[in-house]
Amino acid sequence: MIKKSIFLLAAVVAMCFTSCEDYDHDIADINDRLDLIEGISLTTIDQQIATINGSIKDLKAVDAELNSYIDALEATAEGLQSQLDETNAALAALETDLEGSELFEVSLGEFSPTRPADEAADTTVGTAGTSIAGMLCEGRFAL
């Protein structure tokens, strides 16, 4: 038992002398590395925050511009809807007016233009008055 205690005491003393090496240099290296990492990380994080804050201002401006476009488009849509409603009301009124009247369809092929006997006396020949619409209005087409 005495041999075991002497051996144990010798082992503890040996460990104390061998384990008490100078770790100050290693600790200083680790601290330097941590300082470097913290410096880089904090700097890049601060830069990213500044960039994000700048982007937020730009995004707010873009958002305001898009909202103005949306408002303009909604106003245009309301105007177009109003015009469509007016057109539909006019169409319904026209259908009501035409209800009961005799409607017939005539193709332009059934019309033949008539010419005055004396074309020299007619001053509208060769002018806008000789268009099909003009001739229809003047009654120069015969069925």
C-alpha cells in the first residue's frame, strides 16, 4: 500500500511539472484570431446593415411610385367601366327603339350606282360626294 501511495504521489508531482507548460503564447494566438474574426464579422455585418437600410429607402420610393401607377390604372379602369356602362345603356335604348320596326339586311352587291345623265353637269363626280356612303345618302343607288 505504501508503494501505491508513493507511486501515486510521484505521478501527481510528475503531472504538475509536465502540465504546467507555458500556454500564454497559444492563448495569445487564439485571442488574436478571435479579435480578427470579430473585427471582420462586425465590420461586414455593419456594412450589410447600412446596405439594407439604404435599400429600404429605395424600396419605399419604388413602392410609392408603384402605388401611384396603381391609382392611375384604377382611375382609368373606372373611366373605362363608366364608358362601357354608357355604351351598353345606349345599345339597350337603341335595341328598344328598333324593337317592332322592320329590319332588313341588304348587301352592297344588291346596290347599283346610278349616274347622272350629264356627268359634266355633276360637279360631285370624282370628289368625296362620289363615295358609297355619299351615294347612299344622296339616293344614287338603286335597288
